[in-house]
Amino acid sequence: MFCAYSKFCDSRLNVAYFYHQAIWRLAANTGLRRAELLNLELGDLRDNGIYIVSRVGRRTKSGKWRLIPYTNGARKAIKVLAEETKGEYLIPQKHKDSLSRAFKVCAERAGLPGSLHCLRHTYASHLVMAGVPLRAIQQVMGHSTITVTEKYAHLDPDYLDSRIGELVI
């Protein structure tokens, strides 16, 4: 699953509408939950990253705030989305199920299984493979425990083969 979604976010984006491409890229480059994507306000985009804030009526899962540093992919997605937005939210308000359905259609067109939530797993996996400590990943993802973070950290089989193959004792 990891490798397929990594490729979906790069080479297979042409199966999505241009606007949806940017949303999927933002999700894959930030690990944002569906509700966090939909509740992201332009004011949450700061110089040092994206602030995920728990608000009245739009509580985060943990009820706490966190900072997600920008990736180059996130910056590109935000640029596209910000040019299209007409209000205070980065993504126009729609029912959460509408966003999930749109992703499912795009994934099916790309010949991939899964849900929008898979992009959250993809983000965590890329962080692990980049050597980011699990504790830092836990904080960025907003996980309650390191055990939850470990469940998100799927490794690409090619990554494992190359890393183990490089071992010299």
C-alpha cells in the first residue's frame, strides 16, 4: 500500500481534477486528517508551518494544537489551493464524505485501493524513511502514543532491501 500511494501522489495525479490534485498532495505532504484539511483556515498557514488548532465546534482529535513544518510538496499544494479559495478556509467547506468520495473516485481511476486516510500513512512512512525520529513524527502527526505512530510507519519494501543490502559488518 505504501509504495502505491507514494506513486499516486506523484505520477498518477493526472487522474484527478486539478483542484483535487492539490488537496491530495497537501494531505500526503502534511499527514492532515480529513477534518483537519476541511477546517484549515488561511490564518493557520504561518511562516514556520501549518498550525492545527482545536476550536469551538471544530475540535481536533486530541483537543491540542500542533505545528506541521512545510514540505516543498505542501507549499506547492497550498499555492494552488490559495489561488482558488474565496473565503477564510483553504479548502471550500463541503461535507467530509464528499471529500472522501472524491478521493475514492480518483484512486479507482488510478487503479489503487484505499481511502483518503492512506495519505496520512504515506506521510508518516516518508518521515520514517527520511530518518525523522519517531518521537518527532508522533508530535507532527498528533498521535497520543508512540505505539500509534509505529502503526503508521509502513516501510517501502524497496527501502528495506536497499538499507539492509548496504549493511557491511
